[in-house]
Amino acid sequence: MKRLATGLFFVATAIFVLAFALEPSMPGWAYVRAAAEGAMVGALADWFAVTALFRHPLGLKIPHTAIIPRRKNEIGRTLGTFVETEFLSDAVVRQKLESIGIARGLGDWLRRPENAERVSREAATALGGVLSLLDDSDVQALVEKLARRHLLEPEWAPTLGRLGERMLVAGQQTPLIDAGLDTLERWLEAHPEAFGESVSNRLPRWVPRVVDKLVDDRAYREALRFVAAVRADPEHPLRLAADRYLDGLFTDLQNDDATIERVEKLKSDVSASPRVHEFAVEAWAAVSETLDASLTDPDSDLRRGIVRALGDIGERLRTDATLAAKIDAWATDAACYLVANHLSDIASVITDTIEKWDPQETSEKLELQVGRDLQFIRINGTVVGALAGLAIFAVASGLRAVLG
């Protein structure tokens, strides 16, 4: 474009020279000379104007030339201020965000399986990076600290008493007693000799072996019948006795100082045990290993669950107008808050970036962006100059002929 614009200038110059030479013998060439002269003036003027934006014409430091390199920082500040006031105002940001429909658009995007899978993959990568950065000893110390603070420091007895009372009120002790009876019955059925020996070993040594056997068999059968009777009768005296015992125990756990002290002693022994630290180490090792394996496996339950959850969220955002409106309002308010409180910081990115640019490099970059249009200015200047020169000469010649 520069060569085309410069070429037109030289064409106008050549025409001017030719017309100037032929004008004395051929007066009509005066009009051609005037047009060529105007074209030369227009081309030179616009060349100077365009060049002055980016550099000093012909290297001469004429005032008000090389405008962009010389006023680069001021242009950057002006541009930053313009963006701040015209593009990042609260009204503009709010109007734009409200017209977008953020929630519905996000819902449409998330409900596509490939997008939900992508979010799941990126989230897994990010979480995996966080896990790799964590120091195991620090996390283990934190787990141990939390365990001591929330599990060992509070009194156990009152809490256990309250939980027990609620269990009794809800009748949840019955399944526990049934489970115990089932276990006892299975053990008796599987170990009749062991039960018999535990009975006969308590008889005097002078009792004959035959009597031992009879006593063992009788005690074994009675034990089985007793367990079966307790299992079958919800109001069995043993069950009622167990309920009374548990009720008294849970009351003592909350109100009896001696019982509370015994539980606290037990807790103190647990707290002093190295098992607390071992628990923290084992817990974190299990959690981190499981998380790492689940995050790296695209078909793990965790990854599949994330994908399904994202798809469900997308579908709900797309179909639930009330929820979508709440999300849109929240996102708009959040964006407007950030813009209002960090407006200058956001706009300063433009100013600071332009200030770091090299003046010559900045000038070259801008010239490459808009230079084509600027060369058209030179071309148009050449054409307009030719027409203006011809018009002025024609008017002047006409006036001279009329007045003359």
C-alpha cells in the first residue's frame, strides 16, 4: 500500500513535468498541470500527516510529529480511562450480563455429556495437583489436631448419655439386643463342647464323669431354650432388665460424677495412646490414596458421580426458571461488585501494559494494524488534490477571462 501511494505521487510528478513542458505550446495542458500540481501537494501533505503519527518525517524532529511513540504512555492512560468509564461502568456491565442469561447458557453447556466430562477431567486434574502439593506430615498433624480438639477434648460421658437416651426412646436398642442374641445362639450351636466344659469344670472333682456329661447336656439345652425364649418374647424379663440397665447407665453418664470420671479416665488413656497419631496417619493415607486413584480413573465412581451431578445441574439450570433467575442475579451482582471495587485495577492493566511497550515497537505494531487504511488516506489525498487543483485553476481561469 505504501508503494501504491508513493507510486501515485511519482505518476503525478511525471505528469506535472510533462504538462509544464508542453504548456507554452499547448495551453490546454495548463489544466493537466494544475491537476498534477494539486495531486502532488495532496500526496505530500497526507504523506506528512500519516508519517507524523508514527515517526519524524525524513528524520527531521519537527514539532508535533512522531505522536504515537512520544505520547505512548498518555495514550495508554487515556485508553484505560476510556475503557473504565465507558465499558466497565456498573450500568453497562449489569445490562450486558442481564441480557446474556448466564444460568441458562451454563445449563445448556453442562447438560452435554462431553462438556460435563471435560469439567470433571479438569476438576480432577486440579484436585490431583492440590493433593500432590500437600505435605503428608502437615495433613496428618492437622487430622490429629482436629481429632483431639473435636473428639477428645469434649466430655464423652454426657454426649454418650444423651445419644443413649435418644436410642432408648426410639427403641433402637432392640435390634442391638437381637443381634447379640443371634450371635450368642450361633456360638452355642457351633460350640456345644466348649459350653459344656465351661459348666462341668465348675463341678466338684468327686462328681462322676457320667454326671458331668448329663449336667453339660442339660445346661446346654437350657441355655439354647433360654436364648430362644428371649429372642421370641419382646417383653421377656431379660429384655426389660437390659432396658432398665441401659436407662440407668445413660442417666449416670449424664449426671453421676463417678461414672463421668471413669469415662474421662478412659478418654485420657485413649488420648495418651500413640494410636491417635497412628489413626491420623492411616486415615490420611487411606483418604489420599483413594482420592488419587478415583481422580485419575475416568471410570471411577467419583468421576462418574461428578459427571452425573454436573449433567443434573445443567438440566435444572435449563428448566428451572426460578433457580436460573437466582443464579443470574447472583452472578450479575458478584460481577458488578468486583468491577465496582476493582475498576481501577482492571483498567490499569491496559495502562501498565502499554507503558511497558517499547515506543518504536508500539509504533510499528499500530502501523501494521491500521497502516493499510492510512495509505488509502494518501491515495485519496492525491486524487482529491488533483481534483481540487483542477477546480481551482479552472475557476481562476474563468474569472480572469470574465474580468479580463
